[in-house]
Amino acid sequence: MTDSVATVEDGRHVRSMTVVRHGQTSYNAGHRMQGQIDIPLNSVGRWQVERTAEELRAEYVDGAPQDRRLLVVSSDLGRAAATAHAFADPLDQPVHLDPGLRERNFGEWEGASAEEVRQRWPEDYESWTRGAGGELLHGAETKAQVGKRGLETLNRWIHRAGPDTDLMVFSHGSFIAQALQALLGMASEYPEYLGLVTMRNAHWARLMPRDLPDGGLRWSMIDYNRGPAIAMRGDWNNPRGLVQTD
């Protein structure tokens, strides 16, 4: 889909990186801003992450060479960690928690619905929806701050994992968009680009690195906002026969 060049100081880096958004929560269903509030998965989210975990294991783990290693890391917020464990536990893989992978902080807007924000701060809401930064007046992290935090955190795990390792990262929608834009250099190379759309719940991005002769590393994003085949159905966020209990 897109690629960019990064520098690798010691030549050690992962074989691949898959970045997964958590499953649905009651705040997602109610269009509330979660930010860094620790909201758990709801029943739909728990169903989603099981389907996604099955697909991820079938696509990227089953049949892989025996010397291939996995490293699973997650935001320390419960909704992301539960999504990571749905993937990792059947493989007897540990999940490493990292607060650097947390969602963007939305300040005093956290916990409010989009409609509540629109009614209480109409001008700032309108500014936010067109990307002009109205949310920053209420203590939100800037997109640049999230991108910087994301780039630093991802690079730390990319180099810690070493070669022949598939890195699986479980995080949040806004964080993923800003972190991957920073990793791929979108803001600097394509300043007119408005940004990646927020990924659907329990969907993922897949990235592959390639060494360059000058010691650099080129990242190629080969999938974004991909989900299991069942997610193509219209009831992914409200599965038939599943009663939402929380």
C-alpha cells in the first residue's frame, strides 16, 4: 500500500509486524470517546477478537517454519490486552504490556459521546471534525505527540525482537493511525495527505521491512484495516444471535 525508509542502527529487526486494533467496547457501541479510560470488551468485542485471533493464527502462524519466533506486545489497557490474549493464549505465548501503546489521550472529552461534545462545545467539535485541532483546547494529545510516542514504542520492540521474529502489536484506533503514519513518514513525504482512516474493531495492518544497501530499512504496508472474512458481513458490530450484555 505504501512504504518509507527508516534507519536501523544495528541491523537487527523483525521479519514482519502486524498491528491489531482491539475489539468492540460499550463505548465504541455508544460512540463515546474512550481515550485512555480502561473500558473492557463487551460481549460483541469478545466474539470479534476470537474470530480475529483464529484468522491471525491461520494466516500468519500455522505452517510457519519452526524456527520462526513470535513476540506479542499490547497496550496495558484491558480492551487491547484481552484482544492480545485471545490470539496468544492458545499458542502459549506471553503478552508483554507497554503503556507506550495506549490510545491517544483525549483530555476532558474522554467518556463523553460525540453528541455530548457537539452540544457542549459546538465550535471546538466542528474544529476537531475537520482536523483543525479543537480537541487540543481540552487537553487532548496532539496527533504529532501520539505519532512520536508510537514511533518510539514500535521501534523499541522492532529492534528488541531481532530477526526471524513476527511482531504482533495490539493497540487502539487513533494510536495505530498516527503511529503508522509516523513509521511510514506520511506526514513528511505527503504533507497534503489527510491521514489513515481509523481501523475497524478487531482489524489489523500488516507491514514488512526490507534492508537497503545503505543500512536503512524500508517499510511496506501490505494490508490496512483488514479483518476476518466474516467481518465483511453487515452484522460484524451486531452479530445475529448474540445478545449484547454489557
